Amino acid sequence: MSGLIIGLLLLISYGIYEFQKCKISRKKIPTIIHINGTRGKSSVTRLIAAGLRAGGKKTIAKTTGSAPALIYEDGSESPIIRHHGANIKEQIKIIKFAAKKKIDILVLECMAVTPEYQWVTEHEIVKSNIGIITNSRLDHLDVMGPGIKNVTRSLCNTIPKHGVLFTAENKVFPIIQNEAKKVNCEVIQSNDAGISNEDMQGFSYIEHKENVGLSLKVCEHFGIDKRKALEGMYTAKPDIGAMEIYMHKSKDSELHFVHAFAANDPESTIFVINSVKGLYPHTHAVAIVLSTRADRLYRSKQLVIMLKEVEFDHLYLIGEQTNTMYSYALNNKLDKNKITDCGWVTGLKLTNSVVNLPAKEILMMGIGNIGGNGGIIVEYYKKRNNKNV
């Protein structure tokens, strides 16, 4: 019993020691930008860091999510290997590393989901100068819900005290503004009004104007002009969740596979689907591939309900517990003849199923989750891409 008590005391002492070291390291970093939001966190992290580097700022960035990565001052990066899953203590290690590199700015993507952990990450560990809330959407409702107001207030837990907050959010902006006043934080709202189609042509992948507008606003705050910041952003490596389109020929069909797995809330997903359909009006069929995860069934159910508002020719369920989602789709009046339960599937098997549609050109859109089966499908089409649009 005494050994257990001693071990517990040692563990507590070590935790206090590490926390104090983190506070010392934090003081050595002039500026930390903490990025939160429902959609686009990883992309905005990469865009801001690239724009700052182009403007001469010695910047290190760190993304989280499906493929966490540490991005160095020269734009090169290395993956972050997690042996025991995601933990907000990871941010402490990044802060200590960045402090040793004597950088100007550290850009951190928030890795906390629950409101409590979001607050602790910002106010006890990161203590950012600049906060970002990309947007607020109906996602992670099991921990941040039940509604959009709750989600927004949860995201506001990372608003920096006496700092500056940037956001592209419009619909629930008054809530963000009100929460920022409570911690004496200035709020700057961005939009994509000044982002032209020509500006977007420099990206090698499909980026959202909203993300670019927000990132440019932050760079402007640091005195970096639009053209210089954009030049840096064009060279940035896209996040694994960035939307890309691959062309793949199989049998007598031509598939245009759209990797849109990162747009996994209903509002973002339906926007992406309709936007891409507008880019490919000449295709003869629309196939939706919904990648499901056992720990994200609520998200999959949201997307099934959303599909009632979308015109498509066939729905393919892939990943985990697809039988559950198949029953859920039927219960919600989706046409049985337009649904295929593929289960956990390879790219080849999925392709062979999709090309059975009576169409020569097929627009095939992957939605739901990049983690799990979704990532496998993306890799399959990436390796076999005939033309990266």
C-alpha cells in the first residue's frame, strides 16, 4: 500500500515538474497561434504557416487529426507517431521543442474535442496570443452538442485572454463575439470577397476560398502582403484531408473520384457535393461513397439524412458497421435499389462495383471519414491517377 502511495506521489511530482518546464518554454516563444473550428483546421494551419514563412517569419507548425505532422521552418515535415492515441500532453512536447529552436511563431492546431479539454489546452498549456475559429458546424454533437450554439461555445473555450481572434464564421458570429468580450479578446472577421478565381488557380489541390481568406487575414496582421503570402501558400504541402479529384479508367467507364472525406458534417458535405457536381455537369452518374467508422456512427447517420436532399444515382456504404447504416438508410426512406453495402472493401472491389452503373462517365464522391476504410480508398485512386485535377 505504501509503495502505491509513493508511486502516486512520484507521478504527481513528475506532472508538476513537466508543467513548470512547459511554462518556461512557453515564455521563450514570442507568438503562438491556436487554431480551432469544425472544418478546415489542418488546412488553415498549413496555409498560415506557409504564408508566414514566405513573409520571413521563422515558423513551426503542427497539425493533428488523421495524419498529425510537425512542419519545420523550411516547410519540410515529419509525421507524429502516437503509440497510445491522441493526448493533449502532446502540445507540451511541441512547445518545448519549438522553444529550443528559437522561432518567431508557433502555429498549433487544437487537438482537443471536449469543452473541458479545449479550455485546459488553451488556458493552462498553450496560452496563445492569437486564436482562430475557422467555422462552427454541427459535428461532434455527442460531446459538444446538442445544437450549434453549444458547439460554438465549446469552440470558444480556446479564445485567448487579452489576445486577438480571427474567424471566418458568419452565422453564429454574434456568439463568438460575445464570448470573446468575456476574456477581453479582439475579434477580426474574415471573408473570401477579395479572393479571385485566379488566386485559387495556384493551388495544386482544391482549396476553399474561405480558408484562404482567413489565412491571408492572419498574415496581413503580421505585415505580410497578399501576393507574398499566397506564393508561400501555393508551395505548402496539402493536408491528407484536402479535397482532390482523381481520374481512373476501368473497363469501359471513366471514374472521377472526389476525395471529400474531410467534409464530414452535413452542411460542408452538401456544399462540396453540389459544388463538384457543378464542375462536372457532363458526367452521366453520381455515386456517393460513405465511409463509416464504429466510433462515428452519429456522423454517418447525419450524412444519411442529408442524402435525402441530394440527387445521386447510387450510395455505397464502406467501412465499419455498414449493416447498421444500411438498415438506418432504409428506415429513413432511401431507395433500397440505390444502396450497396460493401462492408470493409478494397479499392479494386469498390471500383468493380461502381463501374456496374450504366454510365460511361461517373462522378464518384467519397464522404464521411478519411480514417479507416476511407484512407485506403484514397490511396488506391491516388496511385492509379491518370490525371490529378
